[in-house]
Amino acid sequence: MPSDNTKKPSRGTELHLSNKYFALNHVESRDLHQNSNDESDEKMRKTKYIEVLAKSMINKVTSPDLFMDYSLNPYQGCEHGCTYCYARPTHNYWGYSAADEFENTILVKTNALDILKKELSNKNYDVKPIMLSGNTDCYQPAEHKYQITRKILQLLLSWKHPVQLITKNALILRDLDLLKELSKLHLCAVAVSITASTDQTRRIMEPRASTIDSRWKIIRTLSEHKIPVHAMLAPIIPGINDSELFKMVQTAAEHGANSTSYQIVRLNGDLQAIFENFLTKQLPDRKDKVLQAIKSCHDGQLNDSRFGLRMKGRGNVADIIKQQFKLAHSKYFTNSTKTELRKDLFSPIINGQLRIW
């Protein structure tokens, strides 16, 4: 756990990394905090929203490690600024840095609803739950302005399509009215991302995300309204938050979560440089220990892309984390339940009329 005098960042990272896909991109990787001035500080604070037109919205998920069939991301990039976020390297595909620009340059898919309607209306569409989001948080601050997630939920409710959501933002409670109606039809389940038992750890890793207390409130509120809610304890980072895992499981159960699971951190692509810089700035005294512990979970590497191993890892450290979780789970989740969403109710409305299959 970090000390109280740890420097609290305004952003997740102060790095700018060049985009590896641009052959003519000669921008050097740099630390924006070095030679800091008012102009660079303002650049770090200010977020740009860039409106884009998507060609497709539903992504088919084939990974056996993930509990979703389809994912849908209204936004690319995420202002939460989580230093460990596996989605950061995907910002390269859009022409931006996985570091600073991932959290201050947000792409907004303004035509998301129209594209989704077309995809759901396709006669060959195979009905399965859609996960919002799977990559970046659908309730990040951009949602306050654009409300794309809410509009998608309204569509899915009117067409009776099953939906899953995963978020760490308390903004989800704004849409409690829609979630309750979806849940009554067994069309909705929510996963809440929890990364610590208290806010002290969260503040340095997720500077712009909702507080841990507010996430417990999300779980409590959803549970009280009979909305299936899963506590996703991820990522577990040995040397930072692994000692809080037992308490996280206990608190999730006490707040009414139906189920829980965990994942061990893995640092893919540019995330390695970003996370190492974070450790240098925030936890220099334990940097080497943390990196070595992560490597011990992934056969000596900071990342592991192998199905079946990448989420849980293996080795002594991974086994200790696994046993801690199993002990807590057996004590506090004796009645853990799995939610099955209905697919047979789906009724797309085309031009004001129900479609005849």
C-alpha cells in the first residue's frame, strides 16, 4: 500500500510514446513531467473529444479466457487513466500514443446507434449478449456529454436484446431505470471493476476513476434492485494490491455481489514502458520487486498472451494469489450464482414494425 505522502498524479502517465505503426512518426518517447512548464501541464490536464464515424460496432470475441461473445465500445481511449490498462496499446491503431493520448484524446463514435441498429437488423445476426464495453469504459467522463451508452441501452431494451456491462464508474447508476427494466426480463448483468479495498491504492493507479467506496455503492445499489452484479477484482498486481485481495472478496460479498473473480496483471506492448514509468514516479522503493513478481507469474516475462495462462499466471506468486482468492471465495461466496441471460425475447423493430423472421 502506498504511503500517505505519495505524489498524487493528475493523469495516469506523464509519458508520450511514439506510434509504432507510423513509419514517418519521429516523435521521441518522452516524459512530459521533465522540464515541466505551464503549457505541458495544461496539455496533460485537458481532454480532447474527437468525433468519428464507425463502420461497425459489434465485435465478435473468440478468446476462451473472456466471458463474452460480443463486445461494443462507444469510445476509444479512456480518461480514467489506469496505468495498467491492457487497452492502451489499441490506441496505436487509431494513430495515437498508448500513453498520454490514450487518456487525453478520446474518440467518440457518434453514429454508434445507427450502425448498431443495422447490425442487429441483419437477417443473419446471431443473438448473444453484447458486452459494453470490453475495451474502454462505456461510462467514462465522455458519457456525461454524449450519452451514447444510455441510448444503446434504450435500444436494447426496446428490442429486448441481452446486454452485459463492465465499468468502474459510478455514472452507471444514472441508468438504473433502464437496468431495472432489462433485469426484469433477464436481459442484463453488470460487472464492477474493483482494484483495491480502499481508496489509498486506487488514487495513484486510477487517478480519474470513481472512488472505491462509490464502486461498493454500485454493487450495493444494483443488488438491492435485483440486478445481477459481478465483482471483477482486476488486475491483481503482486506487491501493490495483492495483499488486499481477501478483503476485496469479503467486501464484495457484504455489498451483495452475486459472484466474483480475479485476474493477474499482464503488461502487453507499450504498457510495459508506461507501467515501469509509473513505478519509478509513484513507488520507486518497490519497483524492482513488483516487476520481478509480475515476471514470476508469466514465466519470466511481463506479458503472456497464451490462452488459459495470461489471466491467472502460474508459479509461486500466482499460486499464493490463487489460494488467497479460493480461501476468501469459499468463506464469503458460499452461494455464488451464475447469471444466464435470455436470447429468445429479441424483437427488432424496423421502420416502426416488428420484423418477421
